[in-house]
Amino acid sequence: MLPLIGQLCHHVTSVDVSWSGATDTGVKALSDCWSGLQLKSVVLNGCHVTDDPLIKLVIRHKESLCRLEVFGCQFLTPSCLQTVYETCPGLQHLNIGQLPKVDADILTAMTSRLKCLSSLNLTGLQVTDATLDTLLQNCVKLQSLTLSCCPGVSDLTLHSISKHTPCIRSLDVSGCKAVTDAGVQALALGCRRLQKLDLSSTGTGNKGVNVLANYCSEHLHTVKLSFCHITSENILKLCRHCKRLKMLHLYGCVRLPAEREIREVNETVKVYALP
């Protein structure tokens, strides 16, 4: 399929072959094409892709490429990522989650060059609060940041987010066990435009939810609190204050209000929880 796109589909600007059988051969075809193909978005999540074809692809489409997603492409090396940030300094969306060879040095070097990033996914990487503080100072235009299951993330990172990227819209720190109410409070006080927040499987409790209800009520529409210890009173307060709330995940939360109680304070929110 990819060779055909390269040869015949001159007006294609976005290619997404995530979790498919796409390999180096197909990726290479997208850079070897003789057509006027100019890709803006390339999504290869979960594909068996190695350095050389991806490097050629990035170089071929460097003038147009603004989104690159290579989540779980485990064969990619820091050398390949170096070519990415050196060749495409205008990249706006980057997903390098679950790349085992990514370390603090490559992250720091990469984000020092990618000043236009608006979304970044670092799921599962071995990052520290210090590394992320430097990253956030470099990427002040970030609107969306995913740090799911990053064991080195703590409240200090949420403090850095509130300090350096106060206009962030979406944050995912699910599975970051060291995130607590203190970090959520710093985030809520500094990032009043938050729309989507995932705190599932963190140390967030009643104080954190309470401060979200008090300070982030204007824009929040999606909140995920699965496997957090929260009382029904604070869940109801969040629903009552956040009038734009559309989605609330509460899987694994024991003390839930009745659906009728939620409907009385917010008719639009959809609650997802175990029966």
C-alpha cells in the first residue's frame, strides 16, 4: 500500500499505519517516490521500523513534516532521533513513547532544538524531574504532554509545568505513583486553562480533586481519576463546579456517588466506572 501511495497519491498529506505490518520497505517507498508528495503527518506507532528508512523519510519531507509518531518502534536509536530534530526544527507534534534507547541527554538535546512543539508523548520513558524541568523550559508552547507510566515523575514535574507552561491544555501523568495532591495543587493554581487531565493510578486524593474544582472549573471537560482514593462528596463537587465536564473516569474508585446524585449537579457528564 505505501509504495502505491508514494507513486500515485500525490495529494496525500497524512499517513497513519499504526500497529500494522508496515516495515522498512513501505517507509522507504514514501521517501523514494518521484511524485510531488509532501507529507505533513507520519504515524508509525508500533511498526517494525529501523533508523535508515525513517531518516530518509524525514529528510525527504523535512519542509512539510509537522507530526511524527513512532511510539513503541523499539529499533530506533538516539542517532536517528538526532537527525529528526536537526532536520525538522519546526516539528509540532512528537510521540516517542516506549522507545527504550531514549535517555536524558537525547531528550535535552532534542527539545533544545524543537522550540515549536505543541504536543509531546514520553510514555514509559526513564525521565527525571530535573530532565523534564529543562525540557519544559525549552518547550514553552506545549499544549499537550503525556508522561504516563514514567516512574521518575513526581510533584516536582507538576510544579515545573505550572511554572513554564501555564497555558497547557492536556496532561497525562497516569501511573506516576509519586504524583500527589501537592503537585495537583501546583498544577491547578498555575494552569487554569486545563481541559483534559489524567491522574489515574497516582497518589491524588480529596485535596487534589477539591483544588481542581476550585481553580480549573472553567475549562475542564475530561478528568480521569481511576484507582484514586476519593470520596463521593469531592466527586460531586468536581461535577458541580466544572460545568463543561463531559467525561469522568472513576474505574476502581470505591466510594462513588449514585448516578442520580451526579445527574442532579451535572446533567452532561458521562461517568465511566465499574458496575
